[in-house]
Amino acid sequence: MRGEPIRQLNEGLIAYKDEVTADSLTSKRVEVAIVTFGPVTIACDFTTAAQFTPPSLPVTGDTPMGEAVIKAIDMIVERKKVYRTNGISFYRPWIFLITDGAPNQGDPWRDAASRVKEGEGKKAFSFFSVGVEGADFDTLSQLGTREPLRLKGLRFKDLFSWLSNSQQSVSMSRPGDAVPLADPTKGPKGWAEV
């Protein structure tokens, strides 16, 4: 992403921090990590929402999308090991992929798709993909088990508001409880199209 889209994405992350920390329980229970790609980099390792400092995401040209998804899955596997070792209950992690492109030639996105489907099948995590204008929706639809969402314009702040509200609902439940999420395509705050 470049120009206005990356600026809006960075502003959305700041708004997310403000919203997710507005509730004291959510700010303690939600952990955030950010993996960027082009090259794949851990921009923010797992930290509580209260300690999260939104990074300024850089403009990049490459799209090693599958490599980034695999990195995110590996990070979740390791984080869950830490929880289990320390006897800490946890909620099902979420992976959010936001992109405006297509995977690079030779990127292992098909391997990532297999791992996403396996992880979703085992309820190891939930995977969501969001495409910004220019995204390869054909690849995104093959990458996950859910239909990819198309961001309306540059409504990153609404996306992150939905995310923080959803995480707040989940954080008020018990680990393992099913929590219905608001439909991101409905209402005045609907930020996505399918």
C-alpha cells in the first residue's frame, strides 16, 4: 500500500488502540501482534492491548502474502505453547490479513492456505482476509475458509472499530464460548462488502 491507503491504515491502527484500551478488561485480555510483508517483518510482537504501541507501517512493494500468513500462524502456535506451559486459559486467536495486492511469484500462498484450512478445522484460530482496492480476491478466496471482505473505500477506522468491539465482546465471555459477531457489511458502520 502507498499514499492515502497506508496513511488511513496507520490512522486506523491508532484508533484501534484507543478503542481496544477504552475497556479495562479488554485491554488486559486482548493481545496484539503485527506481521508486515514486503519483506515479512514482525512489526509488533505479542503484547497486551494496554501495552500496544501502533507502529507506523511502511510502504512496501513486494507481497510475500503466504510467507506472512505462515509466520503469523507459527507465532500463534508458539504463543499458545507459552500459555499452556504457564496454565493460562486463552481465547481462539484471530488472524487478520489486510492487502491491496496479489502474492509474489513463487510465494508459498498455497502452503499458507493449507495451514489456514487445517487451523480453522481444528479451531486453532480464526482467519479473516480483507482486500483493499487492487487486492487479488481470487487468491484471497482460496486462502481462507471465509469469504474475503472488500473494504469500502478507505474505511480502516470502521474496520478497526468493528474489530475492537468484537474483541470486547469476546473478552467478556469465557474461553471456548461462541460469541456472535456483528455483520461488518450491515448498518451505517458497515465497512465491508462481500
